[in-house]
Amino acid sequence: MALVSEDPLLHCYDIKSADLPLVALLLKTTDIHKVSQALARQLAESPGFFDNEPVIIDLSGLSASQDNTLQSLDLSALMGVLRQHSLMPLGIKGADAALLDLAKGLGLVNASDARVKRSMPLAEPEPLAPPVLQAPVLPLGALVIDKPLRSGQQVYAKGRDLVMLAMVNPGAEVIADGHVHVYATLRGKAIAGARGDTQARIFAQVMEPELLSIAGVYRTSENALPNDVLGKAAHVCLQTGPEGDKLLISALKS
């Protein structure tokens, strides 16, 4: 005679797979003080940018470095710095066996199989070529703002493009996970690819920005734009070369 369990506890939950959007901190130094200073500087430009975002600590870039060894990394201090800046460390990637044991004791999971998007070389951009989104695919339509932004105002298009139909004044800030389009004068700060999309671009009808940034690579007004793009219609993309990532600014010709 078969027995069928009537235990109600067997039906109190289901376990299913889930997708969670994560950011990765690709560590390039074991100097936690420098990391803290860099995060503080970034957040001074974009206050409130990280909103308890889950993060994977990626140490892959340290393992082959002669100047940075995994043994000198104070992982507990690094996690404290990340939490201080509203980043929630969940996992670790690229750790050796000893550091992985320490990480597990601190509550991190082994994320060695996590795929982290890397910067890819870009060809010289065609001025009139439309932007090409490769990854991630943006599921939402663009966020459209038709009023000028005053100093101190900030607009963030999470998971999509941002389209500005009016001026971005000095001291204002426009941020998008995808592209930033300003069909007016850009005099404030423009940040595209805020979650690491290296294919994102910035477009402006009149390019006079305080700051430009794509996927964490930035340029401030202290480094003046060339005369062929300053005050003119232009666009910005991220270019990767032997010396690392840099912003390439080109005029848009009609």
C-alpha cells in the first residue's frame, strides 16, 4: 500500500531560478584607501548613484600583476568601503584558495563562473552612423525630458536611453545606462553606459560639457575640447587601445 505524505510543510515554498542584475568591481589595486578615495570622488560627481546595488568583487586583474598581490588585500576593509558607498558585496571572482576561504567566512559566494563584460576595441566611428546596441539589450523605451535642467538637478534613465529636448545647464547632470542624446546645449555633466555598457554614446547638438563619462571613463572641462567639437554638434564614444580606454569625441557633420 503506497503512503502519500500529508505534511503541509512540503508545500510552503518553491525553488526556482532567478536572474539578478549585478555590477562588478574590477579591482586594479590592493590599496583600499585609494579605492575609497576613487569611489568618493565618483559619488561626488553623481551622488546617490549606487542604491544598494549588489556587486561582485573581481580580482582577476590582480593575479597577473607584479605590483599587486592577492595576499596583501584586506578583503574585510574593502567590503566595508563598498558598503559605505551603498554597494552590497555578494560574491568574489578570481580569488585563490586561501582568499576564497576567507571570503566565504565573510559571507561572500564563489562567483568564479560569473561573466563580466570587458571593454572591447572600437573602430573609428562614422559621424553619421546610428548607434549600435550590442549588449546589454535595453528593454525599455527612451526616457524623454522636454524641460531644461537647472544647476543641481539630475535625471537618471535606468536601463534605457535618455533623450533631452532642452538645455542641460552647468551644474546639472544627465545619466543613462544606454545612450545620452541632448538635442540642445550640453553644459552640465553627461554620463552614458552608467552600468558598464561600453557601446553607449553621448550626442549633443551643442557640446560644451563640464564632464563626459562612458562606462566609468571620464573627461572633465579641465581638459578642454578641441575647437572642431567645442560648441558644435558632436558625439562621444569609448575607444580601447594599447594605452587603455579613452573617450573619442567627433563632430557630427550634416
